[in-house]
Amino acid sequence: MVTDRIVLALDAHGGDFGPQVTIPAALDVLSIHSNLEILLCGISEDILPVLNKITSEQAPKHCIDRLATIEANHALTPDARPVAALRRGKGSSLWLALEQVANGRAHACVSAGSTAAILALGVKLLGMLPGIERPALMSRVPSASGHTNLLDLGANLHVSAYQLVQFAIMGSVACPLDGLSGAPKVALLNVGHEDSKGDAVVKEAHAMLKELPINYTGFIEGHDIFAGKADVAVCDGFSGNLIIKSGEGLATMIFRHINMAMNRGWFAKAGAFFLRKSLQDTLERFEPSKHNGAPLLGLRGVVVKSHGNADREALGHAIREAVVEAERQVPQLIESMINDFSIEVGL
Amino acid sequence: MVTDRIVLALDAHGGDFGPQVTIPAALDVLSIHSNLEILLCGISEDILPVLNKITSEQAPKHCIDRLATIEANHALTPDARPVAALRRGKGSSLWLALEQVANGRAHACVSAGSTAAILALGVKLLGMLPGIERPALMSRVPSASGHTNLLDLGANLHVSAYQLVQFAIMGSVACPLDGLSGAPKVALLNVGHEDSKGDAVVKEAHAMLKELPINYTGFIEGHDIFAGKADVAVCDGFSGNLIIKSGEGLATMIFRHINMAMNRGWFAKAGAFFLRKSLQDTLERFEPSKHNGAPLLGLRGVVVKSHGNADREALGHAIREAVVEAERQVPQLIESMINDFSIEVGL
């Protein structure tokens, strides 16, 4: 399905705020992308009251016209587990959103629902790309040189060396190209830089990656993620999940303390007044909502997972991320690269 | 060895700067702790030039008098691997420092040398406490409620459920008591809070910890570390190493950006001038050197590992950490708790 028109299926109920956030976010992105259509999958009695309140000033007709609804009969809970999603997911807003991609009616799907449910239903309805064993969640974090794309963030708790290699290839393909010259630098996260460091799995993956025609730069350590030593950093989902969440927690705490410091007495308040404009960029750069939208790579279609607590702006970022992935046809690129590698190096 | 006098063995050559940093740091701590003696283990031709340059103003006689030297015949390299340390470590500054503890001549040992070498020689020369299978590195990170003690930070790449339980017990005992009322809250790091989350190892450890008479509060996620939901957070060394190093990298990058923002134009500089004093506390709170000094728990003696790139002040923190551990007799406390638990719950 190659076309300039992009159709995106949105799970209207995923996330903590449901249609109150998903609909305004959808309209925001529709107002920017004139070639975008959004299929809002949800329960009409929840969707309609929100839609009816939206005035033509808030969303012009040309935006509303590109927003269609697909009736769901229920919504999964935000903490839905895989078994529950598979057993009771049929007809839910998430199921329908994924089904639009599986049936070729949409180019991409976005949900702020339970990661486990998106993963289970994504694999069931879309299936894996040939040569990829497991999907991986990827997210962008700010770094000294721009951004680092980190995967896997929790789709797989533990992985084989071969799966780490697949993640590295997928990350290399899916890595956004903004500002990058040449092939993205791909690295494996480890407890040291030397070949002797790490367990058997990372060592084996390291040896395999050296043989592949991607820009593999070797092992990196935790601090290298933010130092910008790699464009793509690969690890198992257990470690990746802890790294990304602890980083969000740390950044949140630091900024809260800086805010407190800026309000400690009139002297500090005066300083904050002068400084705020200059600090704005820094604060925005580290704001987690700006990096919302983690693609689930390896499926036969674009699926982007949003933070459950995403607000309108943050969900907008996730939707735009999905649009970019759909435009770039990331799943097709991954399939093609895996295919080339099977022939070239017998992967 | 119960005494008010504390003797500490210091590896004069560990770390990137050797005696240039270890000797001034030792004298700094001697000037604060009047009941402390330090055995400086190193090569005299490197130590003496530094000692000879120190004037009586920089270090009064009562400090110098409590600094003795023990002659080493060589120093291990900063990246010494375990095999090399075991084969060629005998007579090195690290070996001698650990030996002082093993022989009962010192209460504690501090080294900024290679973690792998400290670990290998620590196990060889001191041995493990009965009932503890593997040593674990613990470090303190700032949190919303004070500090969280994180272990293991890389002494073990992967662990069994039983070893995670041992780490939890050791962390609970070794957790510094400053400001804590009641038993420290101990938690297991996982990808979710629910009992169903995580792999077989964390689930089994979770079940075992619930039965133990420590203040076990269950699973926590990455962001909970800095939110202060636990006093002690336990995980395998691979994840722990990535969490602590990525956190250091992130904090470093955020503060570098804030510094840049403070120097962007005279308006920002004026703001920074007013604000600097108030921000100082915040910056210091997150300064990694303030948290330098990671105890290696589980050995028959106090061993504290310093960052290799520690400066005089940072190494001073590690030495003071070792003094506190020796005063509290942490290894004896761990041994006693493990012993009680074996009788009580058949651990």
C-alpha cells in the first residue's frame, strides 16, 4: 500500500484519559498533516459527547472530515494482561485499531493501552515479519549529540543473542534519520567496553553483529547512552525497561528540585525570572512527553505505543511518530534488510 | 575486633590518579576522624615524593602520625581482569590492603582499582560470609525522600532467586540509618508492580522475600528508585550497572545543559548570578562524587570500592563510607541476620 495518503487507526480508549485526550490529539495532528486520515476506534457513547463539544474553531471542517469512527463494543483495561487481551480482546477498541492495519485499511496504529495487550494482540493480528522472532519496543532519549534510540524497552524480558542481533538490525532501519549522515551507529549495551565483558548472550551477539553490514560500533556502557556514542543502543527488555523508567524518574526529580530552587526566596525568584527563557529549551529537551511514542518493531505493520498517562500534546507526538514510520514504510524496510542479510551473510 | 579505634587499609594506587589523590584524601579524613588510622598500601618510590611535599599546614602532625605505609611491590592496572589479579596480584597494593583486613590488622579496606580485581581478590583473601553465595556492590542514589541504596551494581551479571534474596537481606542490614525510622523498606526492581510481572527468578525471589522478617515492600519499577519508594532496591548486576551508569550519564548531561543555559546571553547570566546560591544545594545533591564509595557486601570484612576517576573529595567520601561500615560492623550484622533467618525460616 504505497500512497501519499496516510490512514492511521487510533485506539480511542487506550490510556488514562480516553477520548478526552485521544480526540483532541487526533485533531491536532490532522490540522498539521493534510494528507492524514484517522480511524478512531472506540465506543460511540463515549466518543460522541467529546466530538459534539468540539466547535468549528477548535477543529475546522477539513480536519473533522478526515476523522472517521469505527464502533468498538468494549475497551480493555489499562492493565490488561496478555491472556485477558487474547481471550476477551475481540471487538475492543485496541483490537479494531490493529485489525485496520492487518486488513490494509490503515497504514499504522497508535494505542496508549497496556503494553502487554498491544504486544499480544499485535502479534496475533499482524504477525511477525519473516526472520524476526520477537517484536521490540524502541524509544528515543535525548543525548549530547541529538538522540539515542533505545530498544528493547520491555517487550521481552530476556533474549537470545540472535534476537539481540535482530533488534540491532530493526533499530538500525527504524532509527529516525533527522540530522544523521551515513548509517546509524548501532551499539550493544554492556557492563564494559572490552570484548571480554558481559555474559555469553551479549558476547555472542557482539561477535555476530561484527560480521553484519550495518554500522555496528561495539559495546557501550550506561553513561554512553546519553553521551551520544550511538544512534541505536540495544539491550534486553528487562534492563531497557529499568533504564528508561529510572531515567524518567531521575529527570523528573532533578527538574522538580530545580523548580524548588527557583522558588526559594525572592533572590532566587529574581534569578529564575531572568533565566527562565534560556532554560526553557533545556527543560523541553528532557521533557518525557516530547519523546512519547515507542514503535513496536518487528510486526507486519506500524504499531506505536504511547505512554498511558500521555496528555494531548504527548499523544500527538506518538501519532506523529506513527505517521513518520508509515511514510517511511519501516516494516517493509526491515523485511527487506533481513532478507538481504539472509542472502549475504546467511543470517 | 571491637574497638573505638578504626584502622583502614587504603590501596594507594587504585584509581586514575594514584597517590596524588589517595594521600591527600586520606589526610583529609584523618583530620576529621581522630580515632582513625590509615595503612597506606603502595610503592614507596611513588608515595614518598607525595608525602614529602605535604607541609605541616596542609596536614598537622597528629594526622601524619596516624598514616602508616605498607610496602607493595607493584600495582595492578586500572582495568585488571580477575584472572590477571589472581595470578599476578600477590604483593600488589590492592592485595596488601585486602590482606590487612583478612589478617585483622585493619577493619576496612578502600580501593579505587578495577572492580573485577577487587571482587576476585576480595573473595580469595577475605572469603564469603557463611550463607552468602556472592558479594554484591551497593551504592546510594538521591531520591525524593532522601536516598535509595541500589544493589547489585555489577558484581554479578545474572543471579538466582536465592541470591537476590541474599542481596535483599544484605541491603537491609547495610542500609545507612540516617534519618530512617524503623526497618529499611526493601524492594525488588521489576518491569511492573503486579505479582504476575517479571521472569521466574524475580517472581521466586518475591515469593521468598514475602516470608522473611524484613520490611519487604514488593516490586518497584525504575522510576520508583528516585521517587523514594524504597530504602533498598535490589536487582541483578547487569541491570543495576546499566541503571547506575545511565543515571550518572543523564544527570551529567542535564547539568551540562543547565550550565550552558545559564551562560546564554547576559540576561541568562544575570539570572544565574541570582540563582546560583539556591541551585547549589540541588547541584550538590546530584553530584555523583558525593555518593562515591560502594561497599562490596557479603565478604568477611568491610571493602569499599571507589570510582576510578574519583578526585580527592570523592575518594574522601569513599573512605568515610568505609569508616561508617567498620564502626557499624556491617559484615558481623549480615552474618548474624543470615544466621537468625536460617534458624527462623530455614533459609
